[in-house]
Amino acid sequence: MSASYFQYWGKARKDDQQPGPDYHLLPYHSLDVAAVGWWLLDEDRPLTRNLADFLNISPGQLRSILTFSLMLHDLGKFASAFQHLAEFTGSSLVRHQPKAGYDSRQARHDRLGYFFWLQASRGRHLTGADIGLKQTDLARVNPALDSLNTLFDVVFGHHGYPIDWGSQPKMMKDYCHESDIDAACEFIRDCAALLDVEWPEQNMADREWLARLRQISWHLSGLAILSDWIGSDTTFFEYQTGDYTLTEYWLQAKNKAQRALAATELTKPVKVQPFASVQTHFGFSPTPLQAWAESVPLASGPQLFILEDVTGAGKTEAALTLTHRLLQQGEADGFYFGLPTMATSNAMFSRVAGHYRQMLSVDGGRPSVVLAHGAREMNEHFREALTPTETVDTAYAEGDDTASLYCNHWLADSRKKALLATVGVGTIDQALMAVLPRKHQPLRLLGLHRKILIFDEVHAADTFMFELLDDLLRVHLRQGGSAILLTATLAQRQRERLCRIWQQAAGVTPMLLPEKNDFPLATRVSIEWGLEETPVATRAAVSRELAVVFVHSEQDCVARILAARKRGDCVVWLRNSVDDAIRAYQMLATQLGSAEALTLFHSRFTLKDRKTIEDKVLSIFGKQGGQAERLGQVLIATQVFQESLDADADLMISDLCPIDDLIQRAGRLHRHIRDQVGNRTDKAQDERPAPMLLVHAPEWQEQPDADWLLSQLPNTEHVYRSPGRLWLGMQVLRRLGAIRMPGEARALIEAVYGEEALERMPETLKKKEDQYFGEMRGQAAQAKSQLIEWSKGYNQTSARAWHDDNIEISTRYVDRETVQVLVLKLDPQGRLQLWAEGKPYALQNSIVKLAKQRFADKLTPLPSQLAAAFDAISQRYRQAKFLQPWLPEQDPQFGYSTELGVFETNKEVT
């Protein structure tokens, strides 16, 4: 205990009420974190072997190198400025007085750590021999020193993003005392001796090896962040103020780290249950696509699958079947299922949770299944997964399938940890954030290592998202991962692009097979066997023909709806904008004299009201809705209906929209098999009259003028931007007269998005198409500008900027800034309340996201006399101060109601 570094503290207790010492010595905390890293890089773990093989060193070498580096992760805390952040009465800690006080912006301890390393190595306080290097002069710039600096970039950036070492403050030494540098150097020497690091010096001096080290630095930085999180948990690493030598404490730290990791599930071995068949695991005979998935030979190494089939063909089960088989073959350790929306991911979470135990087990028990999206805490099934009871555990032990849902609490307490779970379900956005320079990005990337990525409805990705997806697929392949992409409507050029991405990332010459018009189609790309496209048969039960009839005015749409109600049909009218949906709702309410049979569903509702509406829509239009619930009901909705709900209409009217969206909308027409009066039936054929899709569109013009769409459906053109593509969709539907799936699926898509489609577009619409194309290129450029330059390794120069959590980095293109608005109300006594006051998650349930310029900037500010009342709300809910408060009942221009959502009060029904 004579070493000077035992006079420095590393962690201080924040809660004076807790028992135990007030501080934890810096050397002990440093070893706590390193011990976690020691076990995370156990030599038998696939991750350790993969990374070591990539560097052409032994797993033991990699383990000792990173562990030594982790011991130095908080080297900057030796600075006297940091030591003065707290004073501990009666302690023997150093109290050197620095010239400058601690500055968390300019000289935080992670940046100070790099300063100490520079002082130690270039200031000749430390030689290569001091840390076990025989041939390296630390005072000279050379490749070996660059390799060391890459390792220190990894560990000093343990707070979630790389340190800015390129612009070190000139007066950094003002935060330190000379004896601080001596203590830090002494600690470095003793840590190196403690581990007896075997450096791969010949490799370290090689520029190609340095490039490889930079490539895996992203994974190493993820391990550093994870090690720091776990090694800072006082539940397992209680504070110690002395009495142990470094060697004695290292043994303790490793024991503590084992217990801490056991509580996280991260190092428990994953066991794959044998795959039998679709029939065995799902309880039904396989569809043709599922039969292909259970029998197709699997290559070794990373593979890309693209499964194209109609809605209801069992793509989800086919993907899970492929995943199960890849897991059994040893190609992965888990999977992540990404959906386009929170609502669809909620539904998928329930489906996966009911099945995943047939695929995997962890240490003889259930692996964690995590829901990953922004509102997951409000998902009832996910909350249940976090609180396994004794009854549940007993039921599980007895093989009761109802006890299948489980999630380790440590994995669930942050969305950033969610991807580390063996099984994850959430939005595609959570995975895409792994390629954006945002705080703790390396942790997300680490979580995807040796996972199978399953993305549903990949065709729905916009140009911006596609650029991010492109980068994610490339980096995922490079880290040995496989991907399964599901879609019902994918253009040939999109499929070619996805295949080309995978082949280029694998380092093989892109190979494209002759264009196929087959649909359904299963595509597989592997390094071993190249690119294969397999036409798949279809089932009669999912083969559909929907007659398409065009109507050309809102009045005609209303008349059709009124006639359908008289027949007892339930109707859905899908509008392309919220304003159009609200106007249609008000028109129908006026015609009917009541809104009793009407429901309005769009994105400008608070979460509370949106969930209430979703539940109502599903009770009427969902699988369980029968004649009594459906009779004469009318739903007016926007795109949120097609994106998230398993619903079924007797009659559907849709505003003209892109052909792939229209096909998706049509999938909600006669979706479930019903009898003549609308009750679910087990019969093979639907007994209702043949379905008809009404498309609300402008009058057809063979040679349209430039404002063909804008003059009748202005909001549609504002939303979809390409009247030429909508014209092409209308042209092919007029020619075919129906949507026939799957037989004409490819013809419909290629007629609009194929290589020759632009040649058929009228010249009058091509100017707007060129403008639209320019916008798409702008979106792609904007997405690319945010991407990380992986080859530079984990450091500040690898991105234009690294962002903290309070900076929004979108994974989707947003053409207008949005604001989170907190909707408020007055109770009968005039007291200010949240819109969802008294409900669970009242704050989250009272928020609505609005366009900044059109809505948020124009909302009437909260009256000054209510400022104190809102301050009280902000005291109860800390997040409230970051939201824009709004009291609709005192706003003359805009209103809010549970029936209409956010609306403009001066808009008249026409």
C-alpha cells in the first residue's frame, strides 16, 4: 500500500444515507472495470476468438491487451482538478492544488486521460519496457505507438463517444500537478507487471494490422463502455478505501466481476434447441415459402435472405425457421426482429415471445427477450416479462408454455442495452442507430455482433433509411452477421441493390441473375454459393383478386360510404393527409347527423387517445370483431392504419397513392375469412360479395397537365411528391382492372418503378419527377453525411460530429422540424392537469408530435397565471420542462379533442 496512486479516489458516494465508505480508491475502481472486461473477453467466447483471429493473435493476447488498456480507462482522474471535486474528512488522499478548477467541457477526465498518456510516453516518464514492450520507443511516432493510441482511444472514450484528442487545450497541464503524472505512471507500470502483457510487437508495427485494429476498435469500445457500466455497480463492487495491494485486489475484482456478469446474463452460454420442422414448432403445415425455409441448404458464414411474398403467406414463420436453422448451424448467437413502427413491433413482440423458447435457452433457463423502442415501458407484455414470479418460474420448470416471457432486469433498464439481449424485437430504427455517430453507438454495434437481423416490410424504407440500411448491412456482414429481409412489394432495382450491397461488402464481384418476374421469390446471397433466386409457389388461400374502381370526388366517396352503411357493411376510407381525414370525418358526421358510427384515426392524437382508438378499431375491424361490432361502422384513417393494424374492411376507399402502398392498403380489404354477415368462419372461402377497392383519384388524362394531381388532391401531392409515379400506378390499374396477388404483383410494381417506367411517364409530369429525384438525391446525401467512416477507427475524426443523447439524430427523413407538445387541460376547479391525468404513464400519454412551423410555433403560449402550475407539473415530471406546453381550450386557432385530435378551429367543412 506504499504506492502513491493509492492516495487518489475514483468513485464517490452520491447518497449520504447509504452505509459504507464515502469513496472508492481509483486503482480499485480501475481494476473493477478491467475485471469485467477480463471475463467479457473469456478466451472461449466466440466474440474473443473472432476478434483475435481477425488480428492474427491468440485470444489470450487480445484478452490481456484490452484488460491492461481498461485498467487505464480512468487515468485522467489522477488530475488534481478532478480530485478536488470532493473532499473526504479524515482521509489521507492527496490535495495538490492545481492552477485551474475541473472543467467538464474542456478537460473532462477522459480527455485528461489522454493528456496523462502523452505526458507519460512522450515526456519520457515511461518507456516501452515499463509496459512490456521490448522494441518500441514510446517517445517517437511509429506504427506501434499508433496501435497503442488506438487502444487508448477505445478505453478513454468509455463515456459513449470518442474523446477529442486532436484539439487538446494548451493549458491542460494547469489541471494537474507534477506528482499526479508520477502517480499515474507508477500505476501504469504496476498494471503492466500485474498482467505481464504479451504484446504482438511485430504486428503492431505493421500498417495493415493497424487498419485491422481500427476496424475492430468499434467492438472493443463497446466492450469498454459495457465494462465501465458493470464495473461501476456498487451492488457488486462495494467501495474500498485501502488495505489491499494491487495484486490482492485484482483477485477480488475478478470474483466480483463474475458475480456481476452473472446477474446480466451476458456471459451465460446460449444453447440452441434442435430444429425439427414448421409443423412441430408452429403447429401447422408449412406454406410453400415456409417449406423452402425449412429445407433450403444453408451455406456457412454470413448470408442475406430476401423473402418476397403476399400478406398472409407466413413470412414471419419462414424467417424464424431460417433463423432457428442458422442458430443450430452455429452461425449466430441470437437475433433481432426489426419492424417499421412501434405498433407493429409490439404485435411482433407477443408473437416472438410465444415461440422463442423453442429456439434457444440460456444456462438451462429462458433467454431474455427485449422490446426495443421508445414507448416500450407502456407495453403490458414487456412489463410482465420484467417481473417473473415464483409461480411463473415453477410453471416454466414444468414446461408450461404460458410462462415463456422473460427479460433480465439489467438488460431491460435501458434501450441502449436492449440489443445486447439474446432475442430482441423493436423498431428497425434501434438497429439503424448502430451506424450513426450517437452516444453509446459502439454498444449497439456490439449488441448486433453474431445476431441475425430480421427486418420486416423493408420496401417501406425511404431513400434516407435505405442509405442507413445499406451501411448497416455492410458493417453487419463484416462482423459475421446474417440478415433476413421480408417484403410483399419490392422493386427489382431495390432487390438488386440489396444483393449488390451484400456482395460488395463480402469482397466478391457482384453477380446478377437474369431479371425474374416470378413472385413469390426467395433470394439468398452467400460468400460460399453466390446469388440464388428461387421462385416459390403460392397457396390458393392467399391468392386474391380485388377489382379496382376509380371515383373522382369526395362527394362520390361519401355517397358510396352511405350506401355501404345501408347494406350493413363496415367501411374504411384511407386519406393521404391528416387534414383530408379530418375534413372527411366532419363531412360524414354532417351527412349522418351524428358521429356515433364514425371513427377517426391519424397521427395527431396523444398517445393515450391513439391507443384508445387503436383498441376500438381492432374491436370493430380486427379478427375478433363480428356482425354486431362491424354493422355500418366507418373508419376514416391515414397511413397509420396500413402500417400497424391487423384489420379487415368490407369496403375500402383509398386516396390515390404509390402502388406499393396501395397494395399494402388493399391487404386490409377482406383480410379475414368471414361469412355473409361478417362473422369469422373456418370455411375455406369468404362468403361476402367479391371485394372491391375504390380509388379516389383525379379524372384520368392520357396527356395530363402539370397540375393533374395538384388541382384535385393537393395534399396528396404534398405528401408523395411524384405525381408521375401515381399516374403510372393509375395507368397500370386501369389496364389490369384489378389487383391480382400474387400473379400480377411484379407487373404492378415494375410498371411504376421498373427501368422502363420513366419512358412511359408523360412529359408534362417529368419536370416534377426531376424535382422529386433531386429531393431523393438530397435525402441520400443527407443520410450519407451522417454516416461513420469505419476505417478510421473509434475516434473523433470518424464522423463529422458525435452527438449526445439530447441531440436528435433521425433514422428517417423528416422534411420539417417537429416538436413534442404536451397537451394540458383544466379540471372542474380550474387546476392545470396533464391530458392523461390519473392514467399510467400520464406524461408520455399526454404528448403529441407536431410540425414546428405549421403548428407548434403558432400554438397559443400558456397564460402567465398558469406558469406556477406548470412548474409544479415539471417538478413531478422532469421531462416536462423539455416539452412545449399547450392548453387547447384557451387557443383560438387550434383545438384538440379525443374525436379529432389536433385540428384548426377556423377550417370549414366543404
